[in-house]
Amino acid sequence: MSVTVLVGSQWGDEGKGKVVDILSERYNIVVRYQGGANAGHTIKIKDKQFIFHLIPSGILHENVTCVIGNGVVVDPRALLDEIELLQQNGYDIEGRLLISQNAHLIMPYHKLLDSISESGENKIGTTGRGIGPCYIDKYARKGIKIIDLLDKDELAKKIRQNLKEKNNLLKNVYHREELDVEKIIEEYSAFDKAIDPYVADVPNFLNRSINEGKSILMEGAQGALLDVDHGTYPYVTSSNPTSGGACTGTGIPPTKITDVFGIVKAYTTRVGLGPFPTELTDETGERLREIGAEFGATTGRPRRCGWFDAFLVKYSATINGISKAAITKLDVLSEFDEIKVCVGYELNGKKLNTFPSTASILEKVTPVYETLPGWKQDISKARSYDELPPETKDYLKFISEKAGFEISIVSVGPRRSETIILDN
């Protein structure tokens, strides 16, 4: 029995989709435990690219069962689009996709309120997919769960209650057009018919599977530094991408977790607003973005780019309990003569001993760098550690020691085949 939690170790976009796809061969079940359609996981197989926002990346392996946990907020349209994409490409998902009956639904008013919020002065750079407003309703005990779809009368009652409040807000505060209550009720009733074959009692299924000796990989969305409790608040997501969120988002108890696996990009990126100590706003940052194709899989927004921040990743490894890591996009650094690594921060001329997750402090720190020589050669053809240049090995060893984790996988390109497995 093996239950592994896989977390993004930075600000998201670390390449979790590819790593989950690779690791899925080792597991019977892959579970998504939080977030929503604001996350995009990209997988490239030969010349075909798949981008999943809700369905776990392991769905491309025919022997893997994929589960959407109760911690996920589900956008019906995004989910149905992904199911259709898989079916169009010949993937049989019958019996292989389960959705928690307790997952909350993103409603049209969530998206509208999210976009209105992001157009104001206090925006934080969200994707505008309704994630935050949906979680707000969840914790205000006004949310609509998938299980609510089973009772049409109760569903209509809840939607009408919510729309009364939301339409009042839209009309009198934001001066926007009110939403059509009956249209939304009809739309979500139709959604019930489409997903009914996939709805399940997920905690019961997962714990029974563990007792039967099956292996489970739990996949988080976004990254640890976007965690609402442990990230760079308030520039965070509305859920817990850290490993602790895997338990609350699935119903698997902490005593069943056997390992935590971190996904670490070989440099640092961030989408949206918020502090970013190693951000490069010069030509080097542009080169990183261009070479790494750093544009959001969900929104297409250009990502902010900077050097690897070992001080940040060490904090992430601590709060998540990361023991092993996959290094992604290492090939992007191949064109640089020198590569910098942040090994600490200074604030007002004094060295910090701990990572300051508070945004107001983090935006004032000065990164302390060490410079390593680049390798200046193509590494995308390497399939073993021994085939990597000495400078590449030195870089991997350096960031591993500074950030405090053991490297288990090295990605040297976007395709599934462009990967070096260091342990089996």
C-alpha cells in the first residue's frame, strides 16, 4: 500500500501534469484534492498536447482510476469539455472517473462576481474562474454540492435563495444585469444527467481501496506558496495546495499518507500579483519566458520569471514534508552562461533565518545569490543522469542541498519521453 501526495513546491506552474502522468504508471488511483478550473496541467505525448483543468492527469493511462475529491470546486462546463475531449481522442473513461458527491459546484454568479472583483482596485490577479466566490459560499454554508443535484426541488430552492442575494448585489451595488434564475436551474439540472454515472462516495471508495492494498497518488493544484494559510497572503488561492489539504480534500486520514513528493521548477515563475524576490524584469527574464514558453495553460497570461529560490523551496519542503522531488524544465537553463540561485534573504541589511510568507515583508527583502556556471548544451536527449554535463549535475546537487530534498526525477523536455528517472 502506497499513498503519495504530490505538491507544487513554488507558486504553481511547476509542471505537475507531466510528472503525474509519468508517476501514474506506478499507481492504481490518482486523486485531485483541491482547487478548480483555475489550474491547468499540460501533458505532451508525441505531437499531441492535453490540458486538464479538473480531471487528474493520470486519466491518460487506461489502468488508472481518476478521482475528483470533495476539496475541488467543479465548473460543470469545464468538466464536460474535458470528458468530451478524452472521448474524442479515443479514451474510454467509463468506470475510471469518479467525482465526489460532496464537491461544490461553481455557479454562473461565482464567475461574474470574480470578474467584477478583479476589475476593481483591490485585485490580486485571479483567473476569474469563480474559484474564490465558490469557496466563500462553501464556508458561508451557502454552497451547492453535487449531491444537491439529486433533489430537483431542493436544488431549485437553493439556487433561488442564492440568486436573490446575488442579484440584489449585482443590481444595487455593482449596477449589473441580474441573472436568470430559471435558466440556471435548467442548466444545472441538465448537468446532473451528464455526470450522474461518475458521482461516488469518494472517502468510502478511497479508504476501501487502501485497505485492499491499492496505491494512490494525490495530486494538488497550484503551488504551496499560493496556499491560503501558508502562502504569500493575500496573494494566494482560496484553498490548501499544501500536503495537509490532501486529507481534508479527499477523506483519506493523515495516518495513511506514506510519502510527499514535490514538483520543483529549475527556476521560478509566478502568475498574477504578489511579491517575487528573484523576479527578473530585464532581458534575462524575457529569455526565460520565451525559452520556457511561460504562458498560463488556463489563461494564456505571461508568467513572471526569475532565478531559482532555494530559500523559498526549503520553506515549502518544511511545511509539506517533502522528501523527494522532481526537477522540471531543466532544459530551459541550457542557453545561459551563468545561472544564479537565491540562497537567502536580507531585510534592512540583516540576514533572515526563516522565510517570511507575509507579503508586506516579502516584497521588501533582497535576495542573496550564488552564481553557478551554465552548461551551454542541449540536454533534451539525455535519458540517464550520467549523460548530463558536469555543470548540470553540479546545479542539481547545489539546489538539492540548499533546498533540502532528494531529487528523484529530472525533466529535460516537455514530452513524456524526455525524462530521467533516478529511482524506481
